[in-house]
Amino acid sequence: MRTAPMLDVSSLTHTYGGGTTAHTALADITFSVAEGELVSVVGPSGCGKTTLLRILSGLQRPTGGEVSFQGRPVTGVPEGLAMVFQDYARSLYPWQTVAGNVRFPLRHLRLGRAETDRRVHESLSAVGLEGHAGKYPSQLSGGMQQRVAIARALAYQPGVLLMDEPFASIDAQTREDLEDLVLHVRERYAMTIVFVTHDIDESVYLADRVVVLSGPPTRVMTTIDVPLPHPRDQIETKELREFVALRGEVARLIRRPSTERTAEPISR
């Protein structure tokens, strides 16, 4: 890991509206993500996790603070950053095949045909969809559609992959399969990932570190290291005493009374 963080968030604030109707969603968010690290961000429902991720991606400007990507301030959507959204069905083009959806964001990179085809094939292979390139999204299950969305991000070869609760609307078994896919992709591509989730077990299972957010106005309560061994397994890892202790610690923080959640950040 290099000295400078891949992604750096400093004193980030965001307020909607003004005057008496103003609503502060993010009060003071500070954390960083090192190159090759997988950081999960977890917090209570309605704490502004999606707002945070939209700001990190450059899709939304904050009212205060700064986000830097590879040492440069984020003032718009930066090159080298990709995002996988929660609503996979709406993020895919129904008139495009699987291969066409994966190929679409590569157009502005001005790659040659051979390189484009190679990236599409490799990314579909990485998510286990190499035999489905000619199908349309409507012919796929929800889990397979989300795999297409992940493949599209991989083909772009981003420096940072942002994932906004991507498995929230998927059944439990498929969700576990896709969690393991994220770990596989991270290892295969040495990718830096910020994974936003409301699921405590998921946040611990996937991450090197967990950033725990308070309720609104949202602050970083603490950052927890996750020294669980790799490779991780849905059964064996979750039976470890260390996993149970970590998920319990995160759960206790999130379920603290709201008056305590908005107190000063917890030192750790």
C-alpha cells in the first residue's frame, strides 16, 4: 500500500435546503481508503450513506469539506472511478445485450476493437457470465443482472470501485454468492473498493476496515479494523469468535440511542 490514500475524505458536510427547512445530512465525515483496500461503510437507516457515496463519486457536490481521488480534488465524476448502484435493473439498458451493456461505458476510452472485446470477455468471465453475452437483461435473474453491472464496472478498470448497497434487494443465497464474488474480484484485480451497506454481517465479512456512521446529522463514530483471515468463507468465517465479536461491536454502535450516536467521534 502506498503512502498517499487512493481516496481521502476530509471534514465532509452536506445540507439540503436552507433557512428553517435546512436539513443537515452529513455533519463531519473524515476517513481515507488506501490503494487495494476494501472499506465498508455502515450505519443506521436514513443516515445518508447514499448521499455520501454520490459525493465520493462526484455526482453530487458537498456543501463543505473535500474529497480527493489519487491526490486530486473531486469536482466532478473523475476518470478511473466506477460505481455499482443498488437498483441494478434501472442501471442496465434493456435494449442492449449483456455484452452491449458491458461495452457501453468503454466507448469514450477510444479503445481498439480487440481491446474492447478482450475487456468485455474478461470481465464477464470474472463474474461467471461468459456464456450469457448475447442475452438481454430481461432474460436474466436479479443476481445475474447485478453481475452484469459489476462486470461493466470491471471492464472500465477503475482505480476505485464504489458500491451502493448493491445486494439490498437480492435473496439471501444470491447475496452470499455475490459477496464472495466481490472478494474474488478484489483479489483478482487488486481493486480498491468502498462498499456501502446497511447489513452489519456483510460489512464485517467483506472489509479490511469498517467505517461506522452515526444517525443524522451523520458523523464517523469510529473505524474498526477487520483482521479476519483470507480467503473468507460464508460458514467458517462467520463461525469465528473474532467475526462474532466484530459484528457485535458494530451492532452495538449502530443501535446506540440517537442522542449518543451524534456525540463526539469515538477514539479507537
